[in-house]
Amino acid sequence: MVQSSANQNAESIFYEYKVTLENNLKKREEKMQQYFLDKETSIRRIAVPNIRDSKLRELSHDKFRQENLNLQKRQLVPALPVIKLHMWSFNNDRQTLV
């Protein structure tokens, strides 16, 4: 009974944490998208074609790198089933994996 209550408490804390992380990641991604849109708009105003094209290519590479970083950050958000595998229970002063 106590363990069940503790598990429910832990799950609610975990899900609150996970939602907070995901919301923060989403806000950061939205800010980055706006940054890239603004940057592209300003680059398109450059009158010299070869400089403009070079800056657009550079922006495209930066955007690709940032998207990969965002994907990696999203994959770092833990999943509860994985965490549950690492729970330990103590039986007779012995540690056993649950």
C-alpha cells in the first residue's frame, strides 16, 4: 500500500517534470524558428547575389545543425518505463533489481 502510494507519487512528479521539460524545449524551438525566419528575411535583403546566396547556404547549415541538436535534446527526455527498470527494492538487507 505504501509502495503503491509512493509509486503514484513518483509517477506524478516524473510526469510533471517531463511536461515541464517538453514545454521548455518547445518554447526554445519556437524561438529558434523565429530567429531563423528573421535572419532569412534580413539576408534576403542583401543586394549582392553571391553574398546573399552564401549567407543563405550558411543559414541553411546552421538551421540543420540546430534541428539535430533539438532532436538530440528531445531524446534525452527520459521515459518512465526505462526509469522503472532501474528501481531498486530492498529485501532482507539485499539489493535486487525489480
